Amino acid sequence: MRRPVPRSGLGHLRITLSENFYIGPGRADLLEGIAATGSIQAAGKAMGMSYKRAWSLVQALNAGLGSPLVETMRGGAAQGGAHLTETGKAVLAYYRAMEQKTEAAIAEDVTALRKLL
């Protein structure tokens, strides 16, 4: 599922910190979904992706930064689940703040470009 371009004109902000770690809108949305639902499967499903794809993204996020962003608990439907670690919460908060700052910084230029349409 492709994420539509926000009306703000920001587009898709992708932050690459190393060869092994980046965060963009899809990964941020997945982290946000895990935080809200307590489930990788539910977060992925809400985004229109398979559990396998969501799990693969979580593994990449956890491996890439050197500190896990998501912790999982085994135990079936009633006892299992997932939650963001403190690092995961911080990464998500920093990313969302960078989105807002970027949007504010380019707002005037986006308005000028729209006038050209």
C-alpha cells in the first residue's frame, strides 16, 4: 500500500543514519501502529501489509540501530504482543518532530510551487 503524499507538500521524509538504519514514513507509521495496538500483526494489517512484511520491518529496525525499537512477547493471542522500547519511542518522537520542522521550513516554497499549477 502506497502512502499518499500529504496535502502539506512534505512528501516523504526519509532519514538515513547509517548503511543499516533508516526511518521513513512507513516505518514510523508501523512503530506508531505497534504503540497504539500492542501488535505487529494489527499494525501491519491497518497499513495493508502482511504480517511477514511488518515483522521484516521490525527486525530491520531492531537490528539497524544497535538497540531494539520494538520488544515482543510470546504467548499467543491473549498473552503475546509487542511494544516500543524507550529507544523506539524516542526514535518515533524525533522522526515526527523532524517531519513537522521540515514541513514548516518548506511551507512558503510549497505555496509558491502550487501557484504555478
